[in-house]
Amino acid sequence: EPRIREIKPENMNLRYIGRRASASPATGSYTIHGLEQEKIVNQTLNEEIDEISAASEPEVSEKVAPASS
């Protein structure tokens, strides 16, 4: 990110669009993964949506779809 900021034109905005940092590379739920992926694509194309659902939060997704299931 610092390198990109150094070379980008001054009139260009830069922002991060992606998943929150996590110890796991995936949520453990295919449905939640799909919702997160849709949100990323929509935000990237500037069709922002506010929230996916509370189920995308790690502490909630564990209750919805535990890793052992």
C-alpha cells in the first residue's frame, strides 16, 4: 500500500476493498463467502452496499456454521 500511494497520481483516490484481516483465509461457510465476495465486487464497481449480515462476523459465523460441521 505505501508503494502504491507513492506512485499513484495525486488526483486519484486509493482505498482498500476486501475482507477484514483474519487468522483464517476463509469464513468456513460457502454462503457467507459468496456474500462477502459479492460485496467486494459491488464495492469495487462502486455499487456499494452497506452490510452483508452479522453472520459474516467471525464470532457469529462460528455459531451459524462451526468449522466442525
